[in-house]
Amino acid sequence: MSQKESNVFRYRPQTISFIFGLVVASVLYPGARADAAESVVLKYLFLRETISVPELATFARTGELSSTLRTYLKLAGRDPNELRRALTQEVKVNPNILSRVLNNPFGEIMLDQVSEVIHTPDNQANRQSLRGALVSSALPDGQITLIETLENYPTPEVHVEGQRLVEVAQRIQNVLRRLPNIRFWSQAPSTKS
């Protein structure tokens, strides 16, 4: 066996698992940013407003409200700070474990519950869309925020039932915080031959 071939087998199983997870995610969710949501239809009871994702992201990151969003939240009787907290609350999560959890029966139940609040315009393929958005959000930095999830949602438009948004954001955070946080890049004893 050549030196090059033997180096391939020296990678730690955790590293190989992480790389495999990235490859699977890129195959299952190719071009997530290219297909990402452009607008959010925010609904509070009988009120409904289409907000561009960049407009919502600006509000989430800076606190700066567009006139449309300010007027809409005022009409809906909603506190902008509450919405901003829900959009920006960070949850650290291991992307590989997240993917595994979301692809088992427990994860599918959670996805179905959350999809009652965050869903596609036609209410089709909600579970798959939400799973893709969550995993895509976790991959780059091992954390998820609701605004990242909306930015990574794989349909041009995503519908959000605003009156339940804070509740579902808290539910997602509680579930994700319970996931084990396994470090993939931890130092394992090296095996020298």
C-alpha cells in the first residue's frame, strides 16, 4: 500500500462522518442558497403581509424596521422586539446529529408540528422543506436561528403563522438544546504504525 493510500485510512471516524454528512447534505439540498426563500408571508389572525427576506433579515440583525413591517406589526398589535428575539435566538447544534434526528420518527413529528407554523405556500412537502432549511442553517457554523432557517427555506415564498411564531421558536430551541453536542474535531489519540 502506498503512503498516499495509507493516509486515507488515518482519518478519524468522526471526521469521515462529518465529511459524509456534508456530502449528503449537499446532495439532498443542492444549491440551497440559489433556491432560498425570497419572501415571507407573515400572518397574524386575519392580517397578512408579504415581507422580503432581506427586509426581515435586516430587521433581525440591526433592529431597523422598514415602514411596511413597522405598520404591519402595529396593526397586528405585536411587539417588534419579541419578533426580533424569536428571529435571532441562537441554538448551537451538531449538524450531523440534527440531520439524524430530523430523519427519524421523533424528528418527523417535530417537523410536522413546526410545519403548522412555518410552511410552504401550498402546504405540500413541508417536512422536507423545513428539514432542508434547518440542516442548511446548521451546516456552516453549528448553530441555528429562525432568520437563518427562513433565509434557507427552499421555496421562493414561505408562510409563517405569526401568532404562533414565538411559541414554535421556543419549542425548536428546547428540542435542539437537548441534542447531544458531540465535537467532531476533538483530539483523539493518534495511532502510529
